[in-house]
Amino acid sequence: MLPRGEPVPNVRKIAVLRANGLGDYIVALPALEALRAAYPDAEIVLLGTAWHRAFLAGRPGPVDRVVLVPASRGVNGGEDAEEDPAALDRFFAEIRRERFDLALQLHGGGRHSNPLVLRLGTRVTAGLRAPDAPPLDRWLPYVYFQHEVLRYLEVVGLVGAGAVTLQPRLAVTEADLAESYRVVPETAAPLVALHPGARDPARRWPPEKFALVGDALTAAGARVVVTGAEDERDVVAAVLDAMRAEAVDACGHLSLGGLAGLLARCRVVVANDTGPRHLAEAVGAATVGIFWCFNLVNFGPLTRARHRPFVSWQLICPMCGADRSQYTCPHHPSFVAGIPAEEVAAAALELLREG
């Protein structure tokens, strides 16, 4: 085995396991760019999900193609996810036939992901290892509190891939822009997007506070668009109903590519800590983000020239008194509701003026 940190020789194909969500993919982009620079002639294959395949098809970037990972417990499914053993056997047989040289686990602590990577049959494996995970050929300890961009740059550094950027960047295509213009036509006023949804209710800022920010931005001359996925229609409607000013309802009207095109046109994006905030940052928009304290450490923007994070330090569940820094509880109140709307609006207005 080569010493840690040295490049792996004669690499033609690299498999990268990262089969999770939008924000998770975007924070791994600097690591993928480092791999591309270190192994310019190798094919980089993302072991991902259906949304990766659809979104990355024809999109310039470090990933050459996507291979779908079947439902796999603890990887692209929960601890109790139903697996199809035959589908998993076909997946591993296909990967082994391709004879990958290098496999990288960019998928967390490795309890479930490391056994998957070890079944791929590659010459060299590298990634993270929590205490309950089997070791790979080259590994680093998984420690929860670390920014995800730096975490995965450290992992690819195990195979000689040095950082070429710290800032996630995602290419926007002509098709992305064309779709966005069909939903939100060109306007003389600068565009600003509000994204009030988040998968975890604890990370959702109240709709009425988003509405106050939207009204302040409209009064300053911006055209406000409220975005969201189809299953976020209720929270988008709550923002629109609470706003005094008129805003564009883009909820459910854009594909992920179309959303990238729209956010690239926005001067400012105000969002909860969620995938679309990461997407806005990656396509060049200035952002104002709403974060719970733990998530800011791992997923907050690394720079401040064009990004303003606001953080809630609330740790105690208001419904049962549980300390969420130590324990989980079954309740789902917002843990970021106390962040003042006036401060968020002031930051968004500052970024709007700066252009």
C-alpha cells in the first residue's frame, strides 16, 4: 500500500460515493475539483441517485457520469430502509466488471458506506472512519464538528489531490436559464429570491419573518420571487399571504436546473439552511442564510464578502425541555424562529445595494 497522501499510480477510473442531497453534493464540489486536477485523464464516476443523473447530465463539471446506487440501508435510505439484495448484487457486479482503480467514500462516518465501498473491488479505497466503521486502505477519523467542504478536501488529500478551490462552483447551462425565464420573465428590477422551506422543521424560519424581509426588499426596488418544491407549497403560500407587496410564486414550477438558472439571475437569495441556499451560493448569488448553531459550523458559507449567515443558539426544546445538543426528541418546533427579521432584512438590503 502506498503511503498516505501520495497519488495512486495508473488510475483510469475513480468511483466516488456521495448518494445524498443537493447541499451535500455542492459542499463536495471542491473535493471533486481537486480530484479532477490531480487525475486529469481519469474518468470520475459519481455513485449517486436519480436526481444526480438528471441534474448533471450535460452539465460541465468534474463528474463524467453517474451510476445509481440501489436502495442501501444507511447510505441512500434510513437505518430501516428496505433493500433489494438482487439489485445490490447487480450493482456490485457491474462496478466490479468496470474495474475501477480508486474508490472514495465522501459519505460520512462509514458505518454503512465503508462496507459498500469495500465491496466495489477497487485497487485502493479512501475515506472517513467513525469508531463503528471498518477501515479503508487510507482513512481519516470522522469527527462531527468540521466544515463539510474541508472534510472532503481532507479525504481526497489522502490520494494526493490538493485543493484548487474552497468555494463550491456549479455551471449554469443555457437550458437552465431558458427554463427560468419561462417562469420568471426578465424584469428591469433586480431579482431577489426567498426560499422559506427546509426538510427539517427545526431549520425553518417563520413565514411571517420571510414576508417582512420580502416587503423590505420590494420597497427598495427589488422584484421578489418565492421558491419551493411542490411539497413546500403550504409554507410558500404562508409567505405570499403575509406579504403586503406582490411577489412571484415559483413554487413547484421549476426543475432543479431551472432553479439554478433563476438563482443565478438573483442579486440576493434569503433562505433557510437547505440545498437551494447552497445552490444559490454555487451559481454566484449573494446569500443571507438562517442557521441553527450546529449546522452553521458544518454547512455555513466560508466567506463573508457576499454571504451573511444568521445563527440561532437555541438548544432547549420549548415543548419538552430536552437539550438538543445532547439528545433528540420527537418534537419539531422551529429552533431558528428567534432570529430577528429586522437584522436579516438589513443584511439583504446591504447586499442588494452592493449588487
